[in-house]
Amino acid sequence: MIERNKRVPELMVTNLQASLVFWVSCLGFNVAYQRPEDGFAYLDLNGAQVMLEQIEPDAGQWLTADLSKPFGRGVNLQIDVEAVAPIIEKLGALKSHFIKPAKTRGIALTMLKSASVNFSSRIRTVTS
């Protein structure tokens, strides 16, 4: 059983499976649990946690305004990882478009835009 954090962001997505490819295959998160019938997944990466929920217009979801792409404007997430370079390589393999150059030392500001994901995040390497 996962120990859940006291604050976990829940991000609305248009395609849960495409988002899981990004979060799990590229960023290295694990699916802690999911409810496929609800289009929901709870992800964890060494204590960094995020929830993903697929938008279903008729499901009565908590939406405070109309959603328009790119989602998450103005939101930044900081995630501590062991190494940034492998993540940047995986994103490159997906032909992700970086808005600013990705860096591999200190704090890497990775901003990308692709068909399935709009993501702005600070990914920091863990140093001893």
C-alpha cells in the first residue's frame, strides 16, 4: 500500500493512456493504483505523486470553467529524480518539442509541447 502525500495535484487529461505513456514510460512514475472504468490513475515516483483523470464531459466532474488546451497553464511541478539525462533522451525519442533547451545539470527546466502532452515542470536531479 502506498503512503499518500498530504497534497497531491490532480491533472485533467484528454487521453489517460497517452498520458500514462508520458508519465510512466518517459518520466519513470509507477502506477500506484488506477480505476480504468473512471479514467483515473494515481502515480508515484519515490514519493512524488500525481493523479490523472481523463475528461469525460458527461461524468459530472469538478470543472470550474471550460477547459481549453494547453491545460495546466501557469502550473509548475517540481519533481526530484536521480538523473535528468535519461528523461530528456526519452522525451527526444518521442519527438517532443522543447520550448526552451533542456538542461542536464542542477535544475533542468523542461518545457515541451506535443500532440498528447503539454507539460511544464522543473525536474531536479538528486545530489548527495
